[in-house]
Amino acid sequence: MWLEPFTEKLQEDAEATGDGKIFHLGGKFSTVTVQVEGITTATVAFEGSINGEDYVAIEGVRINDGEELSQVTADAIVKLPVTGLIFFRARISAHTDGEVNVTAVAVAS
């Protein structure tokens, strides 16, 4: 069954640490690609969950150089595997400066 890609804003002009908006994937998507913008001095961690309470780090690939990572400290586009996950978030785990924005697109393949 084909599913149309789904886009969600997970962090919007965030100036502090926090979970941001939870992306409800419903187990229907295989990949989430995120664009992180506005980092001056901050860390954004990529995490997934099945039960919505216990989150674990998800390792993805930064598109421009192929580096594998589960968090970023600079603006980036990262592709992450989410097959079987119900929830995804881009948590700001550290913040000193910058207005952080995170946009995510979920796709089924």
C-alpha cells in the first residue's frame, strides 16, 4: 500500500532544551529525513519509541557526507531508519544559543 510522504515541524524557533513535537508514525513509515536549521550552539538528538515513554537513540546518515550519527551540533539534513517505530522525536538535549528548527518528512518504501 502506497502512503503519501508526511511532513511535520518538530521544533520551531526553539531557544531551550526540550522534546519538541512528537512525530506519530504509527509504524507505517520506513524512513524519516530531518532538516535541522538555526543551530548556533545546540545539540539535537534523534530518538524513537514504540510505547511513547521510553525513547532510544536512532542512528542515521548525514546526507552531505555520509557520516553516521544519532545527534547533530550544526545545521544538517539526516536520513534515519524508523521501520516499526510508532513515535519519533528530535530532542534538543543541549542549548546555549540559536533558534532551532527541525522539519521531518516520513516516507514508506
